[in-house]
Amino acid sequence: MPRPALSACGNQSETVGGRIGIVSIGPYSVDEFVERVVDFHGYAAPGVIIGGYMVALAQRNLTQGVLYDAVSETRACLPDAIQLLTPCTVGNGWLKVLNLGRYALSLYDKRSGEGVRVHLDGKRLDAWPAIKVWFLCLNKKQDQDSALLQEQIREAGEGLCVVAPIRIAARFLGKQHKEKVDFCPMCGEAYPTCDGRICKGCQGQAPYEPLPSTLGAINNYLKM
Ligand SMILES: [Zn+2]
């Protein structure tokens, strides 16, 4: 399948009540993007909406016409903003999710590794107290004023974001080579043999409670 290059998605802005406000996120109006977030993510998560501004800002700062990959430095929210606004998904491998616990993302030329990283500027949060409370988890979720939070996100937009050039380390670039695959003698399913004699699922890393019948079989196998 031909891979689409990311296009420049210039955010449109207009003056609202004397303030310059961003009224688009990538190809969508802010309202349309929030609808897409609800459809895809399940609800209008503040983290995905801010993530939309972050992705659009990164896109506008990229060299156009080359193929880009993406990195999210958190598992929460940002992967969904990236998947909504770019061709990069977890499933196609063009989006890598690293659990660094930082609310930041990068888009980069998949060959050279050069690109941009976007994160939120903690110093600017004081101007947006509802966003600060949400971002630093200073309130219980039920005590958060979500209408005020949504309003402040729209007013702040990408004004909270810092964009900086980055280069991805060589070990994160390029295609992952396929490992040798065989069938697991326990469950009978295919797995990469570099994982060991049995698949990781049967080694106890599956999230399921073992049923008494399969537990006995695993124990017998491991004693062999
Ligand atoms: Zn198995």
C-alpha cells in the first residue's frame, strides 16, 4: 500500500473577543475534531484534544514531502491524537509508543530520523488554571470543572506547546526484522522462538487466569 506523506495542515486562526484563537486542528474545525475524539476515544478527553493541537503544530514544523513516523512518550491520550491526525498507527508500526511518562510526541523523517518534538510548557500553565489542575492531577476527576477546562483548552490551543527539533537515535529507525517463528508446544499458537521454549503467553505473561486444566499441563511441561 503506498504510504501517504503527511501534508501541511495549517491551523486557521481568527480573532475571538479580542483574542487570537486557533479554530482548526489539522483538517478539522475544533468542533469537528472533538466529535472525532468522542467517536474514536469514547469521550472528549482533554488529553486527546490538547494532543490534537500538539500534532498539528508538529506537522506544520516538518519538512514537507517526506515520509514521517511518530513517537508518543506516553501511553495515555497522545497515541489517539496521532492516530486521528496522521497515517501513523500502532498497528501499521509507524507510531511507536514509549512509556516514558512524559506528555510529549515527536514526528520525524523515517529515514533520517530528523523531526520535531512537542511538549507542554509547565511555566505557561499558570495562565490556564483549569488546565494546570487537570495536567498535574491536582483535583479528583469528579471535582474538575470540565466545561471550564474545555474552554481553556480552546483558548490556549497550541499556545501551551513547545516545539523543538530532534533527531531519533539510529536504533529506533528502520524496519524491525522478523524473528524466526514456530508453534508453541503448549498453546499451539505461532510465536517468535527467541522468546524461549514456549510463548510469552504460556510463560505467565498472558492477562488471563489459568484454568485448572491448562495449569496442570503447563507445570508438567516445565518439569520436562
Ligand atoms: Zn503458548
